[in-house]
Amino acid sequence: MRDNLNAPPVNPLPWIVWAIALPIIALEVVVSLGARGVVGGPTAIGWRLDAMERMAFSPELMRYMVENGIYPPEAMLRLITYPFVHGSFTHALFVVVILLALGKMVGEIFRWWAVALVFFGSGIVAALVYSAIPMMQAPLVGGYPATYGLIGAFTFLLWVRLTGSGDNQWRAFTMIGFLLGAQLLFGLLFGGGTEWVADIAGFATGFLLSFVVSPGGIGRALARLRTR
């Protein structure tokens, strides 16, 4: 009973998950309050647009840099900054929810640096894959590609567990199938862009990176999952 009374009201999250989520939350709070005129005065209405112009990833810019062999640091930095700025409060909210939920489950097994590598690595690879497709013109903003990397890592853990128990391994991909189906549905109903290409690339990157960064690879990940 004493242990129950002393238990935290919210399950603690790995610190690396908070380190990623808090800048997203802080930036969204600032630009949302500015858009409503609560802070910053009249000019604050444009803070979100200004943040997107400074932090969004441009596939056209990346293609230009590759063609000309020039890679300005401020332009390359956008590969890391674009997951932190979002087009709307709802956009940011869904990203943070997925990040906290999947980050907790992955972070309880992966080391902190592995979680960071999956998040940022998935975001970077997703942006590069997005840029490699000539028809992609719209800039990338938001943390979906990077958080889909965490979904890929979680899928890896499920896949390992199902493999060890002899169950159907394809069940591990139920979550990504549901999310992509929901994206397709919303796209058909309300109109959608081509960002799903980056989301799929982020998921695949997170899944594949997990073979390398999970503790001890498949064997140790399976052993730890069996003890949970």
C-alpha cells in the first residue's frame, strides 16, 4: 500500500524523450499564443510562418545543393530542425502524443543515444528520400517522419517478440498499416499532400536502425522483452 501511495501519478518517461518533446511543446506554445495575440503584439501573428521559413526542410533546396556541390551549414541544419516546427496546433499535438507514447516504450529498452539516433536519423533519411523524388516540391515541416522512426523501432521490438514466441511476425506491422490507412482516408476526405512518402521512409529507417542500435541486437532485445 505504501508503494502504491508513493508511486508517481504519471508513468515516468525516459529523459531523452522529454529532451526531444519539450522544444516541440515550447515552440508550439509560443507561436500559438502569438497567433492569438496573447503575447508579442501584432507582429506575433506571423511567428509560425517565420519559424517555418527558418526551420522547414526544402527538397528543392537540397536538390540544388547536390547539383552544385555546395552544402551551407544553415541549410543542412534544416535536416534536424524541421521536426520541431508544425503547421498547426493539432499537427503538433498528434506528433507529441505519438512521440511520448512510442518514446516511452522504445526508451525503456533502447539506450538514450539509440532513441536519439532513431529519431534524428529517421528524420534525416526521410528528408533525403523525399528530396530524391523529383516530383516532391512542398517543404517538410513537423515531426511525423522522425516519430514514424520510433514507430519503426517499436515495430522491431514487436517483431522480435513475435519471432521468439513463434507467432505470426506480420502482426508487428499492424500499427503502421493502421496509421497509413488512416492517413490515406484523411487524405481522400480532406485532401492531403505527399508527406506520407517521408513518413514511410522514416518508419523504414527506424525499423532498420533498430537492428544495429537495440541492446545486443535481436538476441538481447528478445531476452529483455521476455523478462518484462
